[in-house]
Amino acid sequence: MNTFDQRHRRLQRARLYAIIDTGYVKPGREVEIAEKLVEGGVDLIQLRAKKLALPAVGDLGKKLRAAIPASGPLFILNDHPQLVNGIGADGIHVGQDDLSVTEARSQAGAGTLVGKSTHSLAQAVAAEKEDADYIGVGPIFATPTKPDYPPVGLALIGQVRAAVRVPQFCIGGINEETLPQVLAAGASRVVIVSALLRSGDIPAYCRRVRELLKVVRQ
């Protein structure tokens, strides 16, 4: 089995996606946060560093790669596909206003997973046609992480699930309190950002969320 197939199989089993957003994490704590997310059993960890210069993103990515076991969570880089090989990331995530899936995969390498953010049913369907390996669907609720995007609401979850076959990770304002609503709407995979990063006990928070997700495991 080649590297891409191995990554794809792990992606199919994934349910809990965490993002280390440098807008929420104090400089120097990124590795510590990654280690706690690994301990908590998340399935994917993304590095999102929107305000860092390219060399700094590369350096931080290498530090996180060293902290995330190869057999642990998939490590995804937000944007900058040209850095993927140097960092050793498993995948790249692009937004609607970023590169196409084809361009991102071309720059990152054939064995790289490519995810894409979507904010409507039409965008979700289009991302699948682009051959995205997974999509983000949201923001489900209003979130300070994406203040420029209005919430899409719970109804979109079922609509996308009925129309799209690639793994769908619901994102935006999801936390331990809102998660039951998201699962009831048809979600089986979620991204949690600020609630995890601001938790006083990240591993415990992850484990509680994983228990809720087990109920809807497919």
C-alpha cells in the first residue's frame, strides 16, 4: 500500500479534527498544545498560521511534525503547499479563495491529502468534483475564528451528507455544548478549534468529545 492510500484510509476513519491556530496560541506553546492533542486522541491536527511569514511557518511546521508521531494524527498544513514536503506534512488544506485542489496537490506532491473549505451545498459538490479528499463544512455557528463568514446553519449538514461522498468535517462554533446539535443534524466528523485550545485540560476535553462521536461512528 502506498503512502497516499495509507493516509486516505486513516482519513476515512477520522472523526475529530483539531487546529492549532496561532491566532489563539501563544508563541512557543504550539508544540505543547500538539502533544496534548495527541494525548487526547485527535485524528487530525492542522497548523493554521495566517500571520506568520513563510519561513516561520516552515520552521514551526517542522517542530510540530517532530511532536506528532507518524502513527498518530494526520498532520495537515493550512495553505502553503510548497512547504509540505520540507515539513513532512500528510496533507494540505485550502479555502475557497485559495488554490484549486489540483494546483495544491501539484505543488504539495501526489501523495498529499487535500482538503477544501466549503460554505454551501454548491461549493461542497464542486469540491468533490475537484477531487478533494475531504471537505470542511461551515461555519455551522457564528465563530470568531471566521468572523467574515456568516453561519450556514445546521440544515446544510444533512444536505451535504446526502449529496457528497467524501468525508465531511463540520466546523465553526462547535464545542462540547453545541456538538449534540451538530450530531443530531447528521454530522459524524467535526473540527473543534477555540474550545479545545482554550480548554484547561485539552486531553480530557478531547476524550469527552470522542465519546460523543463514538455514538455516530460509521
